Amino acid sequence: MKVKVVSDTLFKLSPKLSSQLSNSEKVFVKNRTEFELVSYTEAENNHTRLVLANQTLGGNQRIWYAYNPDIEIESSPVKLTVVSDTLFKQRPILSSQLPASDKVFVKNGTQFDLQSYLPAASNHLKVALADKFLGPFNRNTWYAYQPDVRISGSSVRLKVVSDTLFKLRPVFSYQLSSSEKIFVKNGTEFELTSNEKASGNHVRISLATTGLGDRNIKDWYAYAPDIVISGTPGDNQPHRGSNDKPQPVPDPGTPSTPPTTPPKPAPQPTTPAKPNPTGPFRLPGFRSTFYLSEPIIPNGNFTWAEATKNGRRIPASRDVTYGIIRIARVMEEVRSRLGNRPIRVNSWYRDPASNRAVGGARYSRHMSGDAIDFVVVGVHSYTVYDRLNSWWGSRGGLASSSIFTHIDARGYYARWSYGY
């Protein structure tokens, strides 16, 4: 999302005539200059309010007003269309539980440009509007009921959450010359074409539109704790053709009434004899024999059959096997956090050919073994995402479509919704 200046102009700190502003409240911007935007909205007196994504002007200001005839806006590639009269809300709960100031009516057919969107509890999406403020308090971040909206387009954005250095190599900054690193301020945002894990707790990023430095370089390494990434690349559409239906949304009502008399203790089942393991197979880099029927983690709930598509996708290397083991440990924690409900694995390890066949992303963590797409029986996938989000933090990626949840152990913060 960009603004292009089409005539020499002044960017201003308020939407007034330039003659009414002091020199410190306006800055000259030359014809053909371009800026990447976080958002843009209509303003008074034929102006547009611009929030710059990765550049500041004047006294380090990001928010400016531009005279409309002097600019052209390249809108966001991600659109939200309302497909049924609905209410946008400040919390993902029943609208009857919210005061009037925390909800706003939005008519069927209304369309918005989006900065971002992510899953939220109870089959909602958390959306950040790029081109509008709504409600009595002029808010641009709302919760929308997913069946009432449709998302189109794709975009991946990086936000810097701590002053940092982007580097040309994933090493300590003191090992680099000044020409191999560039300072990037907290709050700066970029659109990305790709991102993947790199050595030394770094992430290799490719900027989509704006290069940095004197050489306008787009490929950099960023220190993982200093960034967050959100948004879905256009090539990431796994399981879109699946016949799976969304799992039910848990009832947000009152807790169940406790019984008046204590329940009788259930009879203790006898321990059945452990069946012989089945499906022997070998893993690269290991001498022992493994069995598809056996759990990956001793006494765990997830088997090698689930990780390897019943033996049809044997890991390509020892590193992939360790990736499978790493995320299997995570999934045992996930199962416990979600009340030990049954979990169905949709997809775990994918070799590159399988990844392409199911519509996975170019750099999918499934090819490293440490990613799983899964369904928790009886719980909507957006609610699963909501319950795991803060717990998972910056340890890896987390995402949901309406029919499954994805988790991976990439080692840096990434969040997205698949848009269906």
C-alpha cells in the first residue's frame, strides 16, 4: 500500500492551508516521491491523512496530511467485503453483551481496505482497517463475525517492535562494517515477499517495495526478537478444497451447574495388553527400527503414522526427524492446554512435492517437519488460535482457517489467517 506524489507539494501536520501553518508544521515533498503506508483515511478540506510505514519526515513524524490533487493512493491488496448486514465489535462476544459505543452497524456490500486481519475467539476475525475510522471514538481496529465477511487478496507485513539493525549477514552487529547494517526504528513496518529462519536467531527477509540504504537493498537479516510478522502469502492455501466443516464454537454462556450430589466414582478399567507395534520403517541417520503405530514421544498421543502420512512421507533427513520430535512435544502441551480433547492431524511432514501438491507456502515449515495442521474436536479453530496465541508467543508461527489450526516451531513470531 503506497502513496505516490504526482505534483510538488507540502505534507502537513493538520489539514489546513499551508499559509496557516508554521514552517515546523509542513515539509516539502517532491513530485514522484513514493512512501509505503500503514493506513490512509479521508480528512477535512480535501486532504488525506497518511500514516507512513517505514519513513519519517520533519521532526520524526509519521502522520501527515496531503492535499488530494497532489497524491495518488495505491490501495491495500487485502480487501474485506461485508456479505451480510453485521456489527463490527470491540470484543469478540455476543453484540448484546456490548454497550452501544463498542459496536457499529455495517451494511451488506460495504468494502474496506485492510492493514491486517487475524483469527479471534468465537469465529471472529480481528481486522485493522486501512482506509476508515468507525464508531463514536474513530477506531480502526474491530472484530467481525467471520460468516458475515469475505477476505480477498494477500499481504505479509513485518513490524519492528524494538529499535534494531537490519544486516546483510546473520552475525553480531559489531562484526559488520557500517555499510553492512542499517538502523531501523521501533514501529517501522514493511511489506514482505518472503521470510525464513536463519542462523544466530535471525530471520531472512525480502522487502516487497522499499529498499534500504544507499544501494536500495531489499534482502536483509533481522534479529528475531525485534520483529513480528503477520499476514498470509498468496501461495499459502493448504486444504482449501477440503470438505471439512468448521468445528462448533464453544458456548460462551455461564458455567454448568454443579451436581447436587457427588458422582459415583467410575469403575477402574482393566489395563489391556499392549498390542505389538506395526508398520516398521527406518529414518535417515538412525540405526534403530521405528514403528508407525508407536507414539513419537514415549506414552504420548501422536504417532509416527500421523507425522508421516501413514509412512508415505518419510523424513528426508535427520534434521527433519528432529523437527518432527520437537513439534510432537509441543503438541502434547497443546492437547493438555485444550482440555485433553481429541486432536485430528490434517497435515504434518511434507516433502517439497507434497507441499506443492496441497498448496503450501514456498518456505513452509512442514518441509522441516516442525509444523502441524490440526483440528481439535468440538472447538472452533479460531477459538483454538485465541487460546494458544499468547502462550505460544515468539516461539513460532500460529494461524487458522475456519477448518483447521496451524502451529510451527520456526523460532520467531509469525501470525496469520488463511482467509477462508
